[in-house]
Amino acid sequence: MSAPSAVLFDMDGTLVDTEVLWWETAREVAAGLGHRLSDADAPEVVGRAVADTAAHLIELTGGDASTLPGAPDDRASALARTAAELTDSFFRKVDAGAPLRPGAAALLASLEGAGVPFALVSASPRSVVDAVVAGSLAGVDFAFTLSADDTVRTKPHPDPYRAAAERFAADPAACVAVEDSPDGTASADAAGCSVLVVPSLLPVAPGRGRTFARSLEEVDLGVLRECLRRP
């Protein structure tokens, strides 16, 4: 079986252990709005884009109803402020250092050694992606990186993975996406990629075209080849 045309890596929770940092960020921002996040909020926060998480927090808290009369412009301002606060706080945490997930460095090095191209496909803002690539992922030879700012729609929509396959001039069906979250997996599925799922904070349901591993330490080029064979 031939190697994938390209391997498309999610960042947060997949290569870098940042999902916990994002959850902490969301909890802090929610607390500032007068709400305490619970496990029930996790699907609306973990693996979600900044705008999605901000919208969830505003919905939970009424958009600081004491200061907002409810006009569309006021709600839009609340969303923008909340998204900016989430981004800034998360950036500070990431900039302080985020560890790689177990097995990530070895897998990336093995792909580079085998000449298999790979890219980063993230739902995080460009500022966060660049900070992680310059820090925790410094020296990794990604062909390119895609952030939430680089497509009209981000995960769970298929746009990011379709755009990545197009950048490689590859059929999405010949690419393997490596993901940890339900939204990221849904995005890769919808784009037509095979998906290797290494769950972190949230469980991911089994499905057609999905292969599961407990850790990237279990993954090598042979496993990625096998992902392409899954019906």
C-alpha cells in the first residue's frame, strides 16, 4: 500500500497538549461573565473555534445583560470582546509553553525522514498557530500551516481540510487527517479524508473511514497507510 499523499495534522490536543489550556481559558472567561462551566459545556468548547466558544459563553450568560440592551450591534460587540479575551488569554498560556503530545515528535521526524509531506490544519487563530509553531513545534518542517483565519469556515466544516488537500494538489481521499476531537474529525470526514483519531478530552464516535489509536506513540507510517484502506 502506498503512503498517503499527505498527512494533515490538527494542532490543539493532537500534536500539542493545549486542549486543557483552552478549557482553562474558557472557564476563566465564563467566570468573568458570571457563569461556571461544567462538563456539559465541554462539547461546545473543546475543539471548537474561538467564535463558536464565544457565542456559547454569550448564550449562557446573556451577553452581560446588565450592560447590553439586546440590540444586534450590542450582541456583536459582546461576541467580539469575548472572542478577543479568549484569544488573548489562550495566547498567553500557549506562549508560556505547551508540551507536545506523547509520540508527536517521533512521528513527525519519521514522516520527514520518509519524505511524506505533512501540514498543520488548525481551528485556532493565526496568532496562536504561529506562536505554537515558533515554540513547541519549532524546527518541524511543515509544508504549510492553515489557521481558522485562512478559510471562510473552519472546523467542523470541511473547508480547512479541503483547502489543505488543494494546496498539496492531492485528492482528499489520498490524505490522512490526524485528529483528536469530534468537530475536527467531522471536518476531515466531510472533506473526504481518512481520519486517524487519537482522542484527548472528548470521546469521538466510531465511523466509516475512522481509525483509532490511544496515543501517537502507537502510530507510524504503516498505521497511516492502513488508514487509507479502511472502508
